[in-house]
Amino acid sequence: MLVAVDHVQLAAPPGSEDRLRAYYAGVLGMTELPKPSALAARGGCWFQAGAVQLHLGIETDFRPARKAHPGLRVRDIEPYAARLEARGATVTWDDTLPGRRRFYSEDPVGNRLEFLEPSGELGHFHGP
């Protein structure tokens, strides 16, 4: 049985680690995690904020994820969006999801990220 998401991995091009650190740590406010030595030689970076972990893995034939994306829940979304904009990140608001305030941004290698916060009554998915 599934109990939680352990981490989300995104791809990045070779040599992009410094730009990733500047964005994920400097702009988003995440903490870089040390990679296990067996994996560190592959390059890339791991980041964490609370229970959220994002792993950026190096991919030689990298193409940014423009549609697929992690949905990252935030608190105080307006000030958080202002933080991103003040640090040079783009913020594109989207009001089409009922019960949530959200915006999209891109990391420095073009991967799409969604940031959202519940607002009012949330609809619940009872699928399949």
C-alpha cells in the first residue's frame, strides 16, 4: 500500500548544478541535501523543505518538463510569489482550479513547477 511520496525527481542538463542551487536554495528557500557518495558522482542536486524533497538528476539529452510538474503546496502564497518575483523568477497565476490559489514558475533549466495553497472549500477526488 502506498503511504506517501518520498521525493520527486526532475531532470537537468550536465553542468547546471550551480544554477539549480541558486534557484532551489536561494529563490525557493530549500536546503540542499548531501547525496550519498555512490550517487554523488552522477552529478545533480537534492533539496528539501519540510517533508518535500526534490531531486535534480543529470540527463545528457535533457529536455525540460514543460507539462509534467510537481505540485508544491505553500503557505502564504501571495508573499511566496512575491519572493520568487523579487529574486527574478517568473510567476504565472492560474485561477482555474476550484478551492486553490496557484501559480506556475520555471526553474533555471525550464522545468515547470506548480505552487498552490488551499482556499475555501476544497473538492475531493474519490476516483477511479
